[in-house]
Amino acid sequence: MVSLNFQETNIKTLLGGHKMSYTVAIVGRPNVGKSTFFNRLLEQRKAIVDDISGVTRDRQYGVTDWNGKTFNVIDTGGFVPNTDDIFEREIRKQVKIAIDEANSIIFMVDVVTGITDLDEVMADLLRRTTKPVYLVVNKVDNSARQLDATEFYSLGLEHTFFVSSITGSGTGEVLDAVTEAMKAEDSDETLRDNELPKFAIIGQPNVGKSSLLNALIGEDRTIVSDIAGTTRDTIHTHYKMFQKEFMLIDTAGIRKKSSEKDDLEFYSIIRAIKAMDDADVCMLLIDAKKGITAQDVSIFSLATRKGKGIVVLVNKWDLVEKETNTARDYEKVLRTKFAPFTDVPILFISVIEKTRIFKAIELAIEVNDNRNRKIPTSQLNDIMLKAVEAYHAPVVRGNTVKIKYVTQLPTAVPSFAFFTNYPEDIKPAYKNYLENQLRSKFKLTGVPIRIFFRKK
């Protein structure tokens, strides 16, 4: 058997010899139900499903488990060979990379349409791989279709299953076959990978999010074009180079509600917001030429409210005419707009020229460390009670407010409880003072922090 020799820059090269977690790719022509099947495996609505052909453009990653084994699943765009359409051409490249990345492949076809020329081309590609291929005939939901589905045996693939993605019938048999080929250590490796830090690249459409991801990993992991809205789904990529390892999440650009064109656009925005939930740190890209907009500020505020670490990246800095203090003045404007949360790293980058893009990763790792920082209670009290002594909370209604004790709460976002005799009498100005003290004494740059006052 000849193995498929697609792109050399596949994920195994990217991971620098790292033992791969187990990955299953779902491939097939457009509109056979790959994304519906993908969502069923993940038991969540992760891929956008619509009856317009070609909704899934990039490969989508998710994690699922079956029979006590955990594995990654890749959903791919519909495979269309020999086409001039820019997106279809890129999808074809993505599908080939997905096949190259995967340990086994689910090849999905549609009983209603029967065998098409596209199915024949795909089957021909897959017969040449040494990897296990599972032919899954979808939409088989009655006995007449069961009979029709037998024509797919003529494709000459060994493992054939009849399923209905919508009802779920037959999916168990597919998963039994897939997990049978897996070793227990493959499952352990997959679990480990999914505990890595996650950095989401967020921002408005067309600021260079996908280009940044591609520049960082050195491969065309996402489709890049100057058509706004090219990325519709969120894309997860495993990064392991230069002794650094994490997951990168590329997201669809978040637009103002007024410019939502259709349901698909709406789902992409929801998906980008959901990507923030999955992330530990958000890397907010801003277009240097356009400057900061109200939309950038609202994306920043949303990430702050969700308690995510934040790194601000001003992209296309190479296109800005510079004088002595251009960067300093630009940064000053940004911090004014981001107030009151101004303790965030701001970096001026050019994705095209690869200027400071790896410094952006170092900052994201630093911010992630800050977000996970656990301060010993004794150290916290020793330092913060001195700060309280240096500047007491103002007297309210004749009551002297006393703070006796402080502790860090066991939460994902750094949160601190101050125990006091009059918790409801502490004003915002004093709360801000305590936050500034926490930030100056303990390294919490780039991280929103929560402060609570409790009755002692």
C-alpha cells in the first residue's frame, strides 16, 4: 500500500516528535451530514450545521470518549476536487491535511444521493492510505434506504456502516470499531493534550487573526483571504515548538450586531464568544491603521467580564507612519479606552513581517501563569494588612471599617475575600485601592481580579 503523501508540514512535524494523541477525521463531499455526525459524537453543537453546501470551511477539532477511551475528532469542509472556487480549493487542501493528521478516517456518504463522482474520487484517495478507513453511509433511517445503502459496498472499502446522524442510529457500531483500533496510552495522551493552556485569538473580522495563527505555526492551518468572514468556526491548533506547548484557538471575527447578514453570521459570532469561554488567555488583535473602535472595546470588556487573561496586540504596525513617540502615544490612547482595567500588556506587531509575534506568545504564557497564581494566605495577610494600615477605609455613618483577614478563593479567576465588620460600607474607591495594591505587590498583569467583602 502507498501511504498518502500530502503536506509535509503536518501536525506530527509541528509537534516536534511529540507522541500524538489519537485523532479521527470525518471526511466526505459537501452536505452529506459530516457536521451533524461530528456534533453527535461530541454531544454538543460545536460545528455550524446548515443545509447550504460548504458551511464548514476549516477543519474543526473536538474531543469525545467511548468505551472508556478518549480521542480527538476532526470535522472537515466538504471535499470538492478540481475546482476554481477559492474556498473549495482551500477546503480540498484542508481535507488532505486532516487525512494526514488523523490516525483513522470516517468517510461519510449520503444514501439519498447515492454514489457520486466526488465519492468515487475520495474513495480512490482513501484506498491508498494504510490508515483504517470506516465508510459511513448516512441518512439510513428506514428499511428501503437500508436496501439502497448496499450499493456503497462497490466502493471496495472494508469497514462499512449504515447510520442516521440525526437520530443517532448506528453511531455506536462506528465508535466501537474506531475505539477497538486504539490503545489505552493513545487515550491517556489525548487527555493530557486537552489539559494544555488555551489561547484564543480574538478581534474584529479581517484584523489578521488567521494570518497570525498560520505565521506562528508555519503552516496554512486556516483559510486566509481578504474576504471578511472567511473563518466561520473556531479552530483549535496544538502548538509545540521552542519548549512551549499549548492550544491556539482562531475565532470568527466578532462584528457589531447591526451587520449580521444571516443565521450563519450570527452562529459564527456566538461561536467566537464561546471560544472565549474555552480559553485561558485572549489575544485581542487591533488594526493599527483603523485604530481602536467601540467594537474593540466591547470585545475587551467581554473578555474581562468572563475573567480571561488578556494580551492586546496592535497588528499591521508596519503600515503606520512613525515619529519619536508614536508607540507611546498610541498605547496611552488604548489604556484610556480600556480604563479602569489598564494593567494589560500591549504589543505592537506585524503578522506579515513576523515582527514580535513570538513575543506575543511569551506574553500570553506569562499572563496565563499570572492567572493561575496562588498566593499563600500568610503572605497575602502579611502584605495586604500593612496596605490597609497605611490607608484605612473611610468612616461611614460613624462606623470605623476594619479589615482583619484576607484569603484567595479557589476559583479560576484570581478572587480575594476581605473579611470586615461592615462589608456593605466599603466604597468603590477603596476597593480600587485594594486592587491596585494586589496588582503592585503580586504579579497579576493582564488578569482581571475579583474582590469580595465578607462579614468576619
